Amino acid sequence: DNLTIKTPPKQRKPQIKPTISGNLLLLITMYVFFSPQVDLYVCLFCGRGNNEDKLLLCDGCDDSYHTFCLIPPLPDVPKGDWRCPKCVAEECNKPREAFGFEQAVREYTLQSFGEMADNFKSDYFNMPVHMVPTELVEKEFWRLVSSIEEDVIVEYGADISSKDFGSGFPVKDGRRKLMPEEEDYALSGWNLNNMPILDQSVLAHINADISGMKVPWLYVGMCFSSFCWHIEDHWSYSINYLHWGEPKTWYGVPSHAAEQLEDVMKELAPELFESQPDLLHQLVTIMNPNVLMEHGVPVYRTNQCAGEFVVTFPRAYHSGFNQGYNFAEAVNFCTADWLPIGRQCVSHYRRLGRHCVFSHEELIFKMAADPECLDVGLAAMVCKEMTLMIEEETRLRETVVQMGVLMSEEEVFELVPDDERQCTACRTTCFLSALTCSCNPERLVCLYHPSDLCPCPMQNKCLRYRYPLEDLPSLLYGVKVRAQSYDTWVSRVTEALSANLNHKKDVIELRVMLEDAEDRKYPENDLFRKLRDAVKEAETCASVAQLLLSKKQKHR
């Protein structure tokens, strides 16, 4: 395959440097041109210069080779530039350039980008932008992706921080006075600035403004601008809102087929993944959905129009492209059901040697430190996750002690910058514990890689821990009580509302249960609403009864 040729080979002309003068120069020139004894070009494989019509001249180094001497042999003189096996080998052995997208030099305003984008699309399809069918754009996009002979360059205003340039949603940030009709939108949970910090959102418990995850990113697209196959950081949910403009075409793969997609890509492009195992995390890999489906990967598509949301689920691979000039905004969010998925993601990152955006352990224990602020459903899931973490942490610490580690010291890891508490072996962010050595105190490893720290004896190493093992059960207990308090409340309310006439609760007891639910921020489900209606009805009955009694006394 490396010997494919596109254009005719160069024709050699004898070159004689003018360093010799007079008759001697003429004699040499005549000898070169007319002597039948000398071959100007010889094949470096066989050493002969016969079959000149089959001799190929390398465009890289000017060496010559017979087409039939090459391995594999070429049936004909190829067209286009041709490189010999030596030049091909040199090129292949060069350090590989990083994959990715070039940063544009020109800066745009929103208006100037739109003018450029609309002009490009109308010129490309030779019709007004709104007249181009989405099916035609999609067909042309994948034709261009598969073509090795055509280059089309487009630009994409991607990953623009709304914190720096403003959001497409109304925001109460003091920058401008909101119109009355904007007030509701500014407070809405569907406002992407609010969604990551809702009560039921896990990311609300991360203090840092993580750009792209907690702080929405803006996307200004044009025709053919694309986003490659990827999943979200920490396998979180994502939500994308298209504010205005032409549609965005999406392709999605369910989470259960994530590994299947990865296997297919590795099978079809093994050399790329050998050099960069985390290639799919770099957002630079695109593959036709039809190819994936031919290999059994389920792929779904949709066109997102202006005013529509698209939600991607944990570990659901997605990619797509823009049909034309548009403006979108996106952010991540995590609900209670994501917690075990996030833990699995950190294990996956550990195997790949990929760094974490935040410490998953730190997030869990931060939520556990203030259980009364947790949504009860979230508290129940935190309780389950903490139980598993404590069991695993206990096992890991016992293992390093058995390996000979004698020293231990408490460390408040959350006060250490994330990049200074990364495991040297797997790059995970340490929180519950880490191992260090006096030979290099700045270097540390997680307890999954104790042997990768340094060659020093284990007794020279120190176990650094965030909490003593004996303190962990008390942290767990607080979350457990919070989760169980809701179950207790559900039992009490269910019993009160279903009681027969002789065991009915009075209005004061019902009101106490309702206030308890409101104070503890229990979910407003059917049971909550039934209790609220029962209290309202009981209070109405009580006021009517009070009114009747007061009238009766007046008539006396």
C-alpha cells in the first residue's frame, strides 16, 4: 500500500557540474550521452540499468528501482509522486504529530462569522442556505470525510466559556437589567446555568467552576463543522440547547454498546490506538455511522432544531455536525443514578492513565459531610457508594501495611492542588490515601500502585490518609440517617393518610409532618402532594367548623 503512485515519475536529465573546462568537459559530456557501455540509472535492488521504461525515480532521494524488483512488485509505472521504500520507512519512523484541530488565526464577531458561514454554504451548494435539504448536507458531509482527494476547510467556534463571553440564557449576574419576561427564565431549572447546581445535582457539591461541566460552553457552528465521537468527562450526562440557527445533526450510541464501538474503532485503525490508547478522549476521531453499524454497533440519529434540547446519557458515545450557521450552548450534569457510573469511570481512567477532572472520592465524602443538605434520593445513593468505598479503602490500606509500610500520617488532601496529588503511575487524583517516600516527598502514588513509587524499601515509605479508618463509619452513619429519615417519614404519612375514622390524625400532626418534609426538602412526589392536600382540606374543615360554632354561640 505504501507504493501507491498518483502522478507520472520525473524524467531524469544528466546533470554535469561546470567544474571542468575546455575539451575535457566536451569529452566527458559526449561519453555520457553516447557511450553504450554506461547505464545512467541502475536499480538499487538488482544493480542493473536495463528495462529503463520500468525504472522508477524516487521523488524523495532520487534513487532508482525497477517496478518488478520492488516488494511487492508494481505492475505498471505509477502516476504521481512516488517514494522509495527507504523514504517511506524514514517517514514512518518520524515522531507522529498530534491529532487535532488547528486554532484559527482570524477573529470573528458573531455577525462576521455568520456572514462567512452563509456565504460558504450558499457558494458550496449554489443555492440559498435555507433551500439546501438536510439530507443533501449529510450525504455531502460523509462523502467529504471519506474522500482522500478533496480538502474542505471550515471553522467552528467551539468550547467558548459562557463565563467569559456571556450566556444565551438570561442570567442574574448584574451585567444588565433583566426584562420582566426574562425573570422566570433566569430562575428556571432548564436554564443551563442553573441545571448543574440544582438540589438534586451532584455537581452542585463541587466548589470549583469547572468550565464545560458546571459552566456552560458556547458553540457557534457553520456548515460541515463537526464534533467527533466522544463521551463526556467522568461519563456524566450532557444537555445541549440550540438557541437559534440551522439544525445540528447528531449520532448516538447507547451506553451498553460503548465498548463495542471502541473495539470496532481499534480493529479498523489499530495503529492509531497503539500510539495513543486514549485517542477517543481527544475528540479527534470520526467514523461513518454506516461503518459502525456494519460491524454491529447500534447507532441512532436526530436533527436538533432551534429551541430543542438534546440530552446524552452516561457513557453514550455521540458525534455530529452542523447543517449551517447556528448557536448552541451545552453543559454537564450528574444525578444520583450517575454515582456508581462515575466510580466505574475513575477505574477506567486509572487503567488508561487519564487524569480526572475532579476527585470522585472527594465529591462523595464532601456530600457525606453535610447530609442534611442532600436530597434524600441522593443521600441513599451516597450511602451505598460510601459503603463500597470504605470496604475498598480498608482492603487497600491493609495490603500496603502487609507489604511493610510502617509510617502513616494524616493529610488534608483537598487543600493540595489537584495536579500535585496525582498518582505518578495512573494519574488519578488521590483523596482518601496515598503513598510517599522520603527520597522524593513530592512524588506519590495511589494505593493501587504501591510498587511504582520508587525502589526504596517499603519501611521507608509513608501512608498518607485523609481519615483514620475508625472515623469512616461515623461519616457513613450521618448519610444513612438522612436516607432512612425519608423512609420513616413515608411510613408515618402513609399510615396517617390510610387510617380509618377511629385512628385519624388531627390537623396539627399532619401539619407537623408536612413542615418536616418541607424543611428536609423531601421530594415532591405523589405522597407529598397527597399530604399537602390533606392538610389543606383539614384546615378548611377546621375553619368552617370554627365558623359554625361561633354562629351557634351568637344565637344563644
